[in-house]
Amino acid sequence: MLQDYKPQLDTPKRQGRLSLVYIQADIGASGAPTIVTANSSPRTTISRDSEALYSITYPKSRFVHAISAVVQNNDSTPTAADGKIGMFVGLDADGAGAGTGTGKVVFAAGDDGALAEITSGSRVFITLLVGSND
């Protein structure tokens, strides 16, 4: 076996326990998100800061890796401008001692990269990989 690895080859001992964290939210009027708690991990939140910028919280961890931020658009006749690219900004695993991890996700249009508000009725899916030594 490889040195410093547990039986699963993708998890070095120094990373401890790895967990996927999911956030799912429905987007309402003015881009306001409502978290779907039945389909989201415990102790997660999402809120809108400004146009195309959202704050998220997740369980405190030793480290965090951004996996994806996807928008499922409700538009029945989508155009290239409807495609959104989610980019993570300032993920902080320990949340500055707040007991939660914190971060921001900004969305841009897939066609020109400009900041893009998410259409009301759409759904956002965010996935993170968090790790701890407990």
C-alpha cells in the first residue's frame, strides 16, 4: 500500500474524513434564494449579497475544495446568455472561528462572462468537498 494512505487510495491519512456538502436553493424574485433543506446538507445556508453574488456557509472543516456551482434555468426557450458559470470566491474552511465554513459564489453569463443575475424560478446546486481529522 502507498505510504500515508488509508485503504481507499484517494484519501491520504493527513486529510482525515472527507465529506461532500450539498446546497440546493430555489431562486425567487430579485434573485433571493430559498434553501431546499430536504436536498441540502445540514448546517448549510445561502443568501444573496448583490447582483450575481451569493454567500454560503457549511460545516466547519480543516479544508474545503470547491467542486461545482450549477444553475438549472427554468427558461423554456434558453439562449446562450441563460447559461451561468458559478465561481467560488474566498472559501474559508474554519470561518474565522465562527464554527462554520464561509464563502461566496459569483455567477457570470456563459456567453460573455459578465455578472449575471439568476432568473427567478431557477435552481442552484452547489457541491463542496470538506475534510477534517476527527
